[in-house]
Amino acid sequence: MGSGIQEQRAPLTQGEVLPRASSSTSESLKQTRSVLNSLFSGALAGAVAKTAVAPLDRTKIIFQGKLIYRTYRKDGFFSLWRGNSATMVRVIPYAAIQFCAHEQYKILLGGYYGFQGKVLPPIQRFFAGSLAGTTAAMLTYPLDMVRARMAVTPKEMYSNILHVFVRISREEGLKTLYRGFTPTLLGVVPYAGLSFFTYETLKKLHAERSGRAQPYSYERLAFGACAGLIGQSASYPLDVVRRRMQTAGVTGHTYGTILSTMREIVAEEGVVRGLYKGLSMNWVKGPIAVGISFTTFDLTQILLRKLHQMGYTSR
């Protein structure tokens, strides 16, 4: 009996079923690790970039460079980052989802169009960025809505982020949490699409002309800055419309469609002063933030891969 049992087990160890299952499990773990690495790298990239430009964020509405110095003198150095922790509640999940989604869309589009493991063609490159931005915006928009509402209301009106969610849901309805989402989506498509497209294109051209597969850190910063400048300029008017529609409930204005909101802004404030208000500060802040974000993501990804190869992470 004992030998019979042993003879029955022997073929199982020689068959192909177990190796195939092992290979499938290994591939699944590899994909999971890739997603987790992208989420972590994206979250870190968003946090680092937003923290770096937080002082500029505090002053972009007032347009006075002196305000930074005055704030520093009056309230201390760290006051320049006041409110940054609340901003992280939105930025970290948005950046994590956007970068992770971009990596996954590159794999999907590359496999579908026959460019697996290679740089995507220009159109697919733009689509991957646009889809990544759209995915992140859809999943995190209520956080952006809440942040915008808190920025234009007195402190005593809302005690914390959860309080904003509760009051808006009760008094204005859940649909209000997605008010202004359409212009956001229309703005995200060119912004994220052009940003990722420009950055990936510049890296590709650099590799072809320099012969180096990986750019230096300062080159990544420059590529990211160009990407941010182009993306920001293309989508800025829709960003203004989005903010106006988000804050309509507390500013006394009633905005309907995107076109009617644009017409009202242009009629009251003009094209440049209305639709491009604050763009000059964003031309300083945006490229810096995007450059830091792309660079941090890439370098973190490279570091995580090296750590895995050296055996410091689980296989």
C-alpha cells in the first residue's frame, strides 16, 4: 500500500500542471508588486512636489512676491507650509492613482497595438496620459471639491474635511460633490495627456540622441518642467471655470453650463483677466511641481527595482 501511494504521487511531481501554476503565481506577484510600487512612487511624487511649491500656493492669488517674506517675518518659516497637510489628503491619492494608472495604461495600449515593452507611438502616448488623469480625477474629485469649498469659506463654517462632506451632502445633495466635474474632465484630458506625452517624448528623444537610456536627474527636472508648462497653458481656462463652478454655492453666483460660465466670466472680467487670472504664478509653480513630481516618481521606481534585485524586498 505504501509503495502504491508513492508510485501514484510520482507522476504528479513530473507533470506540467505544477510548473504552470507556479509560473502564473509568479507573474501575478510581479504584476501586484509593479502596481504597489507605482502607487507608492506616485504618492511620494505628489507629496514631495506639492510640499516643494506650498509657499507659492499660498501666495498665487495675491500676486505679490513680498508676501512670502512678510509671512516668514511675521509667522515664522514653517508658516509658509500652513495648510499643506490638508492638501496632502487630496494630492497623495490623486498622484498615486494617476501615476499607477499611467503605467497600467501604457502596458494595455502597448499590448493592444503591438508595442509591449517599447515606447508608445505619439497618439497612444497622449491617450495613456489622458486616461490616467481622467481615472485619477474621477476617483478623487470630491476631495478637490471639498478643498475648494474650504478655501473660500470662513474657518468657523467647516470644522474639518469630514464636516464639509456631511454638510454638503445634507444641505446641497451628493450631486454637489461632483459639481464642476465636466470642465475638470475637459481640462484634465489635455493637461494630463500633454504632460505625460511631453515628458515621455523628451525622454525618448534624449535617449536617441545621447545614447543614454536614463537621463540625469536635472534633465528629468527640465523635461518635467516643459511638460508642466505646456499642459498648464493648454488647460488653464477650464481650470478657472472649474473653480468658479465648485465655489458657486458660497460665492453668490449661479453658474449653469461650461459655456455659460465662460461667457459670464469674459463679460464681467474680460478674457485675459478672467480666464487666465493667476496663470503667471502658475507658470512659476506648475513647471517646478511637475518637474519634481516626474523626477521623484522615476527615481523612486528605479530605487525600488534595485532594492528588489538586491533582495531587500519580497519576491
